[in-house]
Amino acid sequence: MKKILGIIILSLLVSNITFANKNKRTWDYPLLEYSGWVIKGSENHYKFQSNLREDKDVLKEFKNNKNTGIISYLLFEDDKIVIDVSDIPKKVSSGDTIIDGLLPSHSMGKSLVSYVTGHAICEGYIDNVNVKLDDWPLIKSTLYDNSVLLDLLNMKGGDQKWVGERRNIGSDNRIKGSKKEENVNVIGLIKVMNKYLKGTEKSKLIYNYSALTTNVIMNYVKHKTGADWDKLLHKVFNEHVGVKNSVQFQKSRKYLKYEDFVSGRYSFYADRYDYLRIAKTMMDDWHNDTCAGKYLKTIYDNRVQKKDNTKHATDVGLYTKSYGGQIHFDIFGIDKTRKIIGMSGFAGQQILIDLDNKRIIVVSSLYRNYNWKKIVYSVIKN
């Protein structure tokens, strides 16, 4: 039985890779088709120093990147960029232009939503991670009403009957309740709550990786900041991080023109070096024990066990034991005392922050077919 199951899983993985190679669709929420909250770059952005070296394993992945999908690789250590390789296309086959080198985060944006949430707490908009979401009319009489923020940050929303990986439908963003299940990232939170979740109740609070859970968090922060939402984003990315170029979170595609509450989603865009600037700032926050750093430590200390211990050595999100605050922790095969932040996005987007050794890897790709274990995992492990 195990052998048959293994063959089925392998077939699905192979078919997914074949599909990705053929279509090369990494921009599932195209930048050009959605408006968003744009945060301008800072004149006081962090200026990286470099001490570059060649890495034969990384170069091998780029030499064959029509098959591997990798388009950017950065390794930061000893306070310098030491590996810097890129091959970013101006267009992909779906016809969606990359503007000014902006690259999609996909689900790495979930971790960035958490980081913004930490700053919202630091700025006093939210009391702490243990507050209950009992002051937001949009989620009244839904399963999310009265949820504890920390539970949502840990993907324990009690929403597994409706959305998320526990439903085993191959997607974390499709919501149950219609003949053609809709993508919660593009229909807007008002429709999700009013059409699908009104009158629903929480199920058991267990880990259930879900796009909707993150969007509830993001929009709760937006609700609590009110007119200061743009101000908060500016403070985080322009003032605190100091990005060089504009970055942005996207809005939901529909239901924007006539609704009082314009919902956002975790889809985030930045250029390759600004992703590294964000990661470095998070690392510095941790070591300098800033308010944001204390938030990161709090979510680390309150992380939860994932659904199971299935190991797929192709992605930090699939090769970690625990999850906390929208971040993947505790990588298989690495000493459990090592503190490593893992961010993972569709099609192979990766950020790993080795907090103990002050080392960061940032990878962007068109599809997840590069040798992750060789150029990411082994580098972080050593």
C-alpha cells in the first residue's frame, strides 16, 4: 500500500513540474491587473557591500534555468552579499510584464503581513498578540468572530471545513460553498464573509494552512489602523526597513469601487535587493531586541506543530516541523536549537534567515524545480 501511495505522490509531483515548465506561470496575481498600496523607496535605504564569489552549484542551476526556473539568488553573510546571480526575464509567457524588477512574494507575503502586524502592536494600534477579534463588524456571526490573534497567526483559525490545506483539494485559497469554488484572494473579504461564512462556527483549533486566515489578519490590522493604514506601511518599509525602490501589497481584485472597506491580500511585490533589505532588518530586529524583534521572539516562542512531519526537501515550507506567526520554523535535519526564519512562496520563492549565524538566502523563481537542497538547505545547514 505504501509503495502504491508513493508512486501516486511521485506522479503528482512530476505532473506538477511538467505543467509548470510548460506554462511558466509564476505571476498568479499579475501586478498590472491589480491596484495596490504602494510604499515609496527611501533616500536613506541600506547600501549593501559585496565580496562576491562564484558558486558552481548555483551557477549550474542558472545555466539550466529553463528547466530549473530560478531567476535570482542572493546569499548574504559576514554583513556582505557574497553570491549575487540573476537572470530575470522582462516578460513571462503569460504576458504579465515585470515592472521595474518587482518580483512576487506569493505566500512569503504571509510572513510580511505578520511583520506588519508586529509593527501595528508596537505602534499601539493593537494591544498584543492575545487580543480577541471581537471589535470588527465585518466578521461578526462568522467562524472568525472572537478569534484570538495569536491563533490566527499560527494558522489555527478553526476554518478547516471551509478553506485551507486540511481540505485536501490542492489549494489553500479556494473556499467551499459554491459549484465553482472561488479564490479568496481575489473576491474580497466582504463577499467571503457575507456569502460564504455568515452563520458559520469555529471547528477545533488545529493547524490549517490557509490563505484566508492571513487575509483576515491583514485586514484586521487595516481595520484597527483605519486612516493610518498607509502611514503604518510607510513606517515599516520606508522608514524602518529603508527599501530602495517602491514595494506594494495588493488589494483584492473585485468589490473595490462601491464598498467602504477595501480589502487587501498578502500578495507583495519588491525587487530582489529590497527582499534582502527586509530580511536583514528582521534579523537586526531580532538581535537588537527592538519592539519588532520582541514580537518575532514572541511568535517563535509560541510556534505550533505542523499538520504532520511529511518531508519534501524542495522548499522550506515543506521541510519544517513548526509554524509560528506566519513563519516556518525548525528545519528537518538541523539542530533544534538553531533559530532560522523560513518564508516560502508558490513556485519556489524563498527567504531563509539564519539568526544564529547572521546568514540570509533570497531566491526568486518562475517555478520550483531548482535543487533546493543543494543551494539553499545545505548552505543554511553548514
